[in-house]
Amino acid sequence: MVLSQRRILLRKSHSLASALVTKSQDSIPKSVKHLDSNLIRNAHQVIDEIPDLNVVSATAVIGRFVKENRHVEASHAFKRLLFLGIRPNEFTFGTVIGSSTSLRDVKLGKQLHCYALKIGLASNVFVGSAVLNCYVKLSTLRDARKSFDDTRDPNIVSITNLISGYLKKHEFDEALSLFRAMPERSVVTWNAVIGGFSQTGQNEEAVNTFVDMLREGLVLPNESTFPCTITAISNIASHGAGKSIHACAIKFLGKRFNVFVGNSLISFYSKCGNMEDSLLAFNKLQEEQRNIVSWNSMIWGYAHNGRGEEAVAMFEKMIKDTNLKPNNVTLLGLLFACNHAGLIQEGYTYFNKAVNDYDDPNLIQPEHYACMVDMLSRSGRFKEAEELIKSMPLDPGIGFWKALLGGCQIHSNKRLAKLAASKILEMDPRDVSSYVMLSNAYSALENWQDVSLIRRKMKETGLKRFTGCSWIEIKGQVRVFVNADKNNELKDEVYRMLAFITQHLEEDEYGEDF
């Protein structure tokens, strides 16, 4: 059975390899067809002009094209090599397969893989690594795994690439199985697993993997380990555990961190509401180290923690003391800070300055307009909010109308609330939050008949309000509590404590204290 499958595979590889060397237009990758034919002529000319051409000199030329990001020419130089009857070696294949990955041309990658199979080089670790990387990025993990299994003695790069691929596709069990089966794990592999978990929202797994790394003690964490781990702990907002990881960073890296570790610490402390330590982490970075991410983290930290004036002051300090230009993240953080601090005129000024003074087409994004609509409607300036929506160079999405509806709820503007809600429900008829916001707006106007109609419509369509939740950290562990939750393993203790607090709140002698 295995032998017959192998024969089928080889038969396919012969046909695909033939497609690679044919002169027909079909063999040219899609990405090449629309390019200037001068590139093809140039690649052929370079190969043809090499005296005593052999596989080494031809591979050097292809490698030079790749180094200069001239991947189309690299692929055509390879085809010219085949046309001239020169047999490529493993380094030729590894290099040109890398070009197919950069061109995002999986068809070319598969043709090259099959040609390598035909001439017996597919099991070479250099070729196998390049093929695996191509499949992880452009094809399926099944193809990548087959390539990995066919590779003789796969190296740590191949294993790490495959683990990263599994993590990106949320196939965590496969990733961990491969990781645990490794005879030796380098710091690069540990970092790939920690980073992969962190990037896919598996924050506790990321932190646990970091702890396992320390317990095993065979590999020490480096400057790439800590940003991934600190980012994961930031997302959990576990202040105690984060401080322990900060202490670990000092132990292994010393007191001076690179900008990536520093930025992750700034973000971590701000997410935990500790802007004093966030500022300390910012100040620990040398002035020349700080990049736009450092400043953005501080601006957003102040904004999220309700310290809008300090966010504005931090922005002004960046403009005054550095040559950095604000990007769209900076501007959004600044507008968010102005919005929630009630600095309406300042926000309007910054927005207009960004529109008129900065020569950056990517600076103003839809979310900036949405933030301005929210700012104006929250302050009751509905006419300006409507005018801004009408003057936008893009179609207002659902976020704009939600921002307007939120302002209508605050200021009991029934006319605009109905308009905004109708627009939202046109775009997304099952948007629960819009029904709830409109119901609240009617409640504020004591329009109980409309409130009843909305609630009935929600019931008929099977829509339910999202259950609220809160969380606290106890002894380094985050505990999440959901409204009216009867399934929590600690429910008896929780409700006993709630009864105790309620009882004491009701007693006159404690009323003032609470």
C-alpha cells in the first residue's frame, strides 16, 4: 500500500516537474505573468553570461537575486538553469523555494518540491526546511507535516517552524506533542511556543510554558523570551505574577533592558492600572532607545486609566523632545484620552491638525472618525457629529452609529437614537448591544412603550444581553466572577461573603465607612 502511494506521488512529481521546465505560458507563476518581461530577459542574460557555468556559480547568482529581494528573477534564473541542463543541488532548491514563499506562489513551491522529489533531494534537511516553511506560510499544515516527516534528520529550524504553524492554526495539542518530543529544545523553540500561545490568546499557557522553561533549567531565557511572556501576563492583568516576571528579567538580563522588554513592561503596568511603575519602566529606557511604541504605550496607559490630561502632556512632550512623528495609534490614544477626560476642544484641535498638517495618508483611519463622533455626541454636540459623518471620505460603518447611539443615550436624543439604531440593525440585525442601548435611551426618556417593544423583539429573535463579569487577583491567581453564576466551584464561599458584606452595609454603624 505504502509502495503504491509512493509511486503515485512520484508520478505526480514527474508531471509537475515537467510543468516547471516547459516553455509554455502556463508554467509561469501567476505573480510573474503581469511583470515586465525585461526581468525574465535580465535573469536569463545573467545566467548565460557566466563563463564555465556550473551549479555553484548559478546558485550564487540565484542567491544574489534573493538577497536583493528580486525573487521573480531568481525563479527565472532557476528555470534557465534547468533549460541549460545543469542539475540543481540542495542549496539551489533551498534558495529558490524561499523565493516562491516570498512571492506567495504556492503553485511554484509545489512544483519545486516535486522536482526535488524526482531527483531525490526532498529529504535533504536544507530543502525540507525551505519546503516546510513554504507550506506553513502558504498551504496546509497537512502538506507541511508530510514534508517534515519526509525530511531526513529535520533540524531545529524545521521543528520550530512547524510548531509555530500549529500554534497559529490553534492546533495546540499537535504543537505541544511535537515540542515535548524534541530531544533538545533551544531558547528559540521555547520562545516560539511562548510567543505562539501569547499571540493566539492562550495567555495562561504562555506563562505556564515560561515557568516550565525555568523549572527545566537547561535553557536560560533571553531578551526575546520576556516580551512574549510579559505580554501574556499583561492580557491576564495579573499584577503579582507580572512583578515576579519583571524580577526574573532583572535576574537574567540585568537592570538595563532593550526597548522590547521595556515596552512590554510599560504596557503591563499600565494595564494593571499602575501608571507610576509604568512611568518608571519608561524612564529606565534611555532617550535614544525609546521608539514610537514606548510613547504610545504611555499615552494609551494614561488614557485607559482615566488620566487624560497626563496623556496629552505625554504627547506634547514627545513632540517637543523627540523627532518622532505620531502614527495612527498615537492619534487614536490621544483622541481617546481627550474624549474620556472631557477635553473636547483639545480633541477637535488635534484631529483637525492631523487632517490638515501631517503628510501621512495612513494617519487618519475609520476608528479616528468614530472616536470623534463619540466625543462630539457624548458632549451633546450632535449637529457637529452629524456633519462629520456626512463629510467623511468613507462610508460610516457600524462603529460610527454605535458611537452616536451612545451619545444619544446619555443626552436622551430620541430622534438620532432611532436613526442610529436603525442604521446599526440594517448592518447587523443581531447586534444585541444596539437593542440594549436603544432601550436604555428610551428608558431615560420614560418612553416605556418603546422599551417594551424592543424587549419583546429581542425575545422573539432569541437575543440575550451579554452577562457581565468581573475579576480579582488572589495570591497570584485571577478569579473571574459572572453575574448570577451558579456554576462557579467557589459559589458557596462567594455567596457567603456577599451576604456578609450586604449585612454589614445595611447596618447603620458601618454605613458611612462603606
